[in-house]
Amino acid sequence: MTPPSIILAGSVIFWGWQTGLLIPAVIMASVLAVSPWLTLRWEFSTSDFNRISDLCVVVFLGILVYVFASNRSTPVVLVVLQWLPLCFFPLIASQTYSTRGEIDISSLFLLSRRKGAGEEKKRSKTINLTYPYFALCLLSASCANVRTKGFYLGLLLLCAWALLTVRPRRNYLITWATAFLLAGSAGYVGHLWLHRLQGTVEDKAIAWFGRFRQEEPLQGTKTAMGDLGSLKLSDRILFRVKMDSRPASSLLLREGSYNAYRSSTWFAVKSNFKPLLPEKDERSWNLRTAGGEVDHSEQKLGTGPKPTLTVSTYLKRNKGILKLPMGSLCLEELPVLTVEQNQYGTVKVMDGPGLINYRVHYGSNASIDSKPTEADLLVPSEEEKGVEETVAELGLIAYSPEEITARVAAYFRKNFSYSLTLRGASEKGTALEDFLRASRSGHCEYFATATVLLLRKLKVPARYATGYAVYEFSDLEKTFVVRQRHAHAWALVYLGGRWQDFDTTPATWMEAEEQAAGKWLGLADLWSWCAYSLSKWRWGETRGGVARHLSWLLVPLIILFAWRVYAKKRVARTRRKQEKREARVLSGVDSEFYLVMERLGEFGFVRNPGETLSHLLARMEESQPPSLSIEPLHSILKLHYRYRFDPRGISPSERSALRSEVNVWLEDNRM
């Protein structure tokens, strides 16, 4: 049975609503919905359906290649499934407006066409794609990243609408509706239960496997301290930063911070990432302060203007770490699904597009880093000797934390130099000890590590931070560009009740990095800018990116398809409807057996709702009415069933026998 076209159109609208393709969905639904009121149909041959099917496959493969090459936000399979109703719409539209109302099943399979090409063609098997396309729309809608109660409610309404058209009339509507609501409610509750069960099983599995490994830091960064050679970083532009005005000095954007040092590696011990909830626009996120709460008060306009900056960066495989200045509290225009933050101020995002542009409000006195712990005062035993000797040289035991930081900064500025040369491991001590007591030359990782451990020895809480320095302005792009060689490390110091950036690396490090730039930097920057401009168009400044334009690429194909259809032979649909109506009138409804049913009603034997004629005769035999002969009715009923429902019908002699047997029975069984 074919569902009404309006139901199929409703499923298309539902698909477009869930996937964000509402405009093409409205056009597609309109084409399907108006079909009952159009009087023309086209005579498509099997070859025509083959070509239309091939067209759909070409569109599908094109979308598959595009999504595979460009998508980085969600699994490719889920994205492709969302586009399937659009890919195969020409096929369902051609079936809807064809005189046959069905298509040859071989049109869907290339191998079936080849197999039957050299054989004698038998009666072709046809299929109606209406219900499969209806199910495809629901499946594609469920693959979108929308998991709201509205989705499940819409799904139930569409299913109820479709099932209502094939509901057996012998069942009461209230009984059917109650059963459907119970099934729908059980499905929703079962979904929630399975979701919770999955979370519980995953937690138990992680806890069980955790018993078989030693407790280790969850996050770490290996330094180049102790390596041999020369520190070389690429000129490749990693991200771009727009600011309200040019800063007087470089701006530090942090990616992560660490609190434990061991063997030239910094660790974030027991890093605990927790998800953040978005604001109502689903693109703004308030970060947690050091106390663990989301700070909303400082985001109000009444607290005064705050500096802002916008970062444009790529996400690899739909996830990444955000670059944030100290004092960040609010993120805006961040097109991702998941944002998580740990207690060390690191913010990671997941399920985003290939290029994101987010705005950061910062400059507050609040901090998103957790308050100091005992770990922020620990100095590893392997570094005790070198650190103690330096502390003794400084003589800062009796000074305040503010004075200590000022003198430590001056100490490194006057007595140390920046170098990209890696001296290798020292025979007399660790690489850091050699840096403090002998070479007094190194890159930013040496300065940051030495600063953190010195401050800790002087009872000032400190952590190690990594990120990038923003200082190079591009006249080509009219914005700040940050290259891979702008990666930097510095210290975080806890002063005045909050964490602050504390960079003791000599400012000459920027000049040294610039001198190491490649000869073809200008050409490489031009290429990078072109690629960035293309990425901006592809991913878009708003949700959807180029995907929201991709559906319009189907317009030329639709025009070509419409032109081919217009050239086909058109047949008036009104005559075909009249022929169907006449066929229905002559399909056994004039059977004389209905006269028998009237006579049985006169004797008090009325057919119950849902009761078959065979059951009615069996019920009459059990009551054994003396005035009725029931035995002849069995042969009469068999002829009636064949006349009424057998597509081949009955022969003229059998038709005459049915008429005569009924007349005889009526004469023998009078009131």
C-alpha cells in the first residue's frame, strides 16, 4: 500500500528541519505534495529509470568524496547519511510522476541489469520506493547532531501518521492509539535507560582497567632540555589573532600549564577535564574561575568594557586546545559542540569544523586556574642541588613574593642570554643545573623551568606554561599571525591572590627567531593566506559553512532532468484514475454472496467486527439452527472468495455456478 504523498512530504520537511537543509527540503516536499492534484504523468521506460538511478549514484559519490576530503567535525558516515534523501530524490520524484507508479528493481542494481541483458526478458519485478524513502528520511534525520525531545516527538507523529493509513478498520481507534502511545513511551524510556547503562559500563570499564596500570599524570609535555643540536621551528602560520589595538609588548596566549617536573618533562598531575554548558545561543561559553564556579557577574556590561581578541585557528580531526590570554572568562562565536576545562586553565574543544573563529573577553582579575597546592611548591630531588646554589647566590630568603619575582627577573636579564643551540646532556649534573651554574644560555624552556623551580624554593607558588607569543603583525592580512616558531614557554606565579604570567626569557629571543626565518617567507605567507581565505569560505563564518550552499549544486542536474522529462510522452491522468475506479467496481463487489449475508442477518446471524466469514459459518454450526442449511454455504463461500480476491478471477462457468447456487440456497432458506 502506498502512503499519501502528504505523509512523504512531511518526512522530507522533518529531515530538512533536523539537518539544517530546510530550504531544499521545502522545495522537495512541494514537488511530492502537489502530485495528487496534477493531471499529467510521464511514461518512463526501464532505461529511463536506469539513467535516473545512475544520476543519483553520481551525486551520492560526489558528496561522499567531498565530505571525506573536507569534513573534520563529525564521522564521515553520519554526514553522508544526512545527505541521502537529497541524493536519491530524483528517483522518488520520477516514480511519483510516472504512469507505472513503480520502478523496475533492476534499476537499483547494476549487476542485475548486466545479468539480464543477454537473457530472454521475463516479467520484470517492480518495487515501490515510497515507504523505503520515508524510512530513509527518518534515518537521515536521526543522524543529525540534534538530540532534543522535539526530534523524538516528530518521529512519533510521522510514524503514527503513516501507520494510521494502514490501520485495520476492525480495530477501534482508541485501542490503536493507546497501544501506539505505550510503545512510543516504552521506546523513549528504553533509550534513556540504554544511554545511562552505556555510561555506567564505560565508567566501570575505565575503573577496572585502571587497576592494572600505575597511577601516572594524565598530561605532559617533553622539553628539549638536554638535547644536542640546534632548535629549529617552522615558519608555518598556525593561527591568526585580531585585537582591538596593537599591544605595547607581545601578548602571551596559553595552551596548557603544568605543575610537576621530572626528567626534562613537565606534567599536569591528575588533570581533570570537566564539560562546560553553553549559553542560550549555544555559541558562548563562560569559563570556570579558580573557585570552580562559572563567573557571570563580570560579563555584564555594567562592569565596564574589557579587552577582546579574536582567534582564527584550525582544528585537526574536529578537536583542539584553545589559545587563551591570562584572565580569560568568556568565549563567544565558538562553533563547537563540546567545551571542557581542567583545573590548570587548559580548555579543549571537540566536534567543531575545520576552522574556528572565536572571540575572547579577558583582562579580569579573576583566574580560571585552580588555587595553589603543595605540588606547586615542590622541587624534584634531582634539581635540588643546582636550585639551592642559585637561591643562595640570590639571597632572597627574607623578601616578599613581589620583590622576589622582580629580583629573579632582573637576575636572568643581566646574567643569562638566549640561544637556539642545544648543548646536550651534562656530565656533571642535569641539563637545568648546567644552565644555571655553567652555560647560562638556552631557549625559553630553560628559563621557564628554572624560574618555576627557583620561585618554589623561595616558597612562591609557580607553574610551567606553554603557548605562543603574539607580536608579528601582517600587513598583507591586516592581522597578527602566529607561526610555529612563535611557540613559547614561561612561568605562572601566584601573586595577590591570582595567577599571573611571568616571563623571564630575554626579549632578544624574538629577534633570534626572526633571524632564523626562511628566505621564501613572503611567498609562503601569500600561499598560507590564500589557503586561509579558501578555508574561511569552505567552513563559513556561520554554522554550516559551504555545506549550506552545497545543495544548490544540484540545481543544474535538476534542470537537466526536467528537460529530459519534458521530452517524454505525457499521459492524461484523469482517464487512468477512471479506469482504476471501474476496475475496483468490477472486482467482485457484485457477488451474490452478499444476498446470503442479508438473509443470514434476517435470521439473527450478524457478522461481528473483525470476524471472518469462515468463522461466522463455524459459529452458526455450533448453534445448529434448525431452519438454516449451512453445509452448502462452504462451497459458495470458496467461489465468492475467488471471485472477490483472486487476481485471475473465476471462469464464466464458475460465475454462473455461484449465481445459481446462491439462488437455490435463498429459495430453500426463507423466513
